[in-house]
Amino acid sequence: MIKKKLAKKKRQNRPIPHWIRMRTDNTIRYNAKRRHWRRTKLGDCISLKTWVPFPAGVYA
């Protein structure tokens, strides 16, 4: 499950193909959703180590 999500994020984190940039009347110049591994993290949805199913104190 985690490996599939990481693989998808890895596939998404690439520049657009050069032939798309060369098409006629194209306005897309770069991938606006590129992610740098140190600047922007994926979040808690990927990391199950920090995921807590219930908030603290619910069943106290």
C-alpha cells in the first residue's frame, strides 16, 4: 500500500515530456506540481508510522 503510493508520487514528480512542449499552440511550459524531496514533504497520508486511528483522549 505504501509502496504503491510512493511509486505513484515518484511517477508524478517528473518534468513534462519534450514533445508536449513542442506541440502547436501549447501553453504548458513546465510541471507546476513538481516536488522537491527536501522542501515539500508528502504528508501524513503516506507515513503510517505517525498515523493514529483515533485522537488522543477519546477512549480515556
